[in-house]
Amino acid sequence: MIKFTIQHIKDFKHSKKPFSTITAYDYTSAQIVDEAQIPLILVGDSASMMIYGYNTTIPISMEEMLFIVRAVTRGAKHSLVVADMPFLSYQPSIEETLNNAGLFIKQGRASAVKIEGGTHIAKHVKALVDNGIPVLGHVGLTPQSYNQLSGYKIQGKNPNDAQKIINDSISLQEAGAFGVVLECIPDNLADKITKQLDIPTIGIGSGKKCDGQIQVFHDVLGYGSSRPPKHAMQYDNMYAKVLKLIKKYKADIENK
């Protein structure tokens, strides 16, 4: 089994088949994803909800993210691990961006970081790339802007918003990002961006025309108690199955 690198991910741009990526938040899930030969694992700030029980991605800290990044990189021997930069770990300054991203690379053993935002954050992306830290971009619905966006809504539905997302994507490419996540934008807009960029696009809730797709580990398994988002590709209801097994364990103990 090969060890996936940044170049492997960039080469998927020219592949006839879309590539898969998925989130992971602990050692065991990383082992499973790695054994399934998923090219890229994102240690997403969605761990804020999935692991730590917050309502949005906004509260999670660098310390909380670094803890799980370390666990995932121990479990992933072949997949490329990308660490998600949490809210306010990069926005304040380029210096803070470099320091926090450096922690993910040096202490977390991640191979790259992901940053939300487009043109306004491009200088941060360039600074990271210039200092040897690969960056995956993220435009469209940016969950860290939950308050500014007034919730989780499809982005780029009118011509001005669509053009902004196109411009943001191009800015990230020019800044040196090796790929860009397109979250919750119309299918035709995702298709247009994918055709314009020389770097791979990774879609979530943005149709089938992206170069790759990403899903949340817990959503794919049906491992949560609440309903997953509409774009989630849920293959089972593990929450109900695990609950049934734990209830059986409880009953077996009570029945001696």
C-alpha cells in the first residue's frame, strides 16, 4: 500500500475517477479509514460537535484539535492527514497562523492544514506554503462563519455570490493551495470551478462534478443520535446497533 502525498492528491485532478476523502477523530477510526485506502483524512473541526459536544465548530480550541490530530496520525500509516485550523487560530495574524499550523505539523505530525476563507485569507495561505506547510483551502459554506451567515445555508445561489466563490477559489490556487473544498454550493457552480482550477476540488454537498468528495465519518456510519445533513451519505445506523448491543450487555449482567 502506498503512502499518499500532496503530489498524489494533486495528481487526482487528472484522474478519470473521483477520489474519496473522509474525516477521522481518533486512533481507531483513523486505522479503519487508512486500511480502506482512503487517500486523504481530514481531522475536521467538525470534531467540535462530533467529539466534544458543542453546537457549532466555533468553540473548539487548538488544544482540543491538537489532541485528536495526534491520535489520528498515530493510526494513519498511508492516508495523507490534514489538520483543520480552528476558529481564530489563523484569522488574527500571519504570525499566529504560522505558529498554530506549525504545531499541527511538528507536534501533531499532520502533513498539511486546512483553512476556511478565500481572497481575504490568501496571504495567510501563501505565507504557510512559502514556509513549507501545505494548505487545503475551503470556500462556499464556511462553518466557522456560522454567525455571519446566519446558519448553515447553500452559498453562491445568485450571480454575485457565485462569482465571489469563483474568485476565492482562484485566489487560493494562486496562493499555493494544493486543493480546495467546495461546501454546499450549487452543482453547476462546483462544476464551473472544477473546470477552471488546475488543483483538485473536493466537494461536500456540491454535486458530483468535483474531483473528489468528503464526508464526515459519523454521518457515513449513522453514528450520531440526530439526523445527519441532507448531503450526508449515510450507509447504516450504527447508533441504533451499538445502543442495542449495550442494552444487551446491561441485561446480561443484570441476569447474571
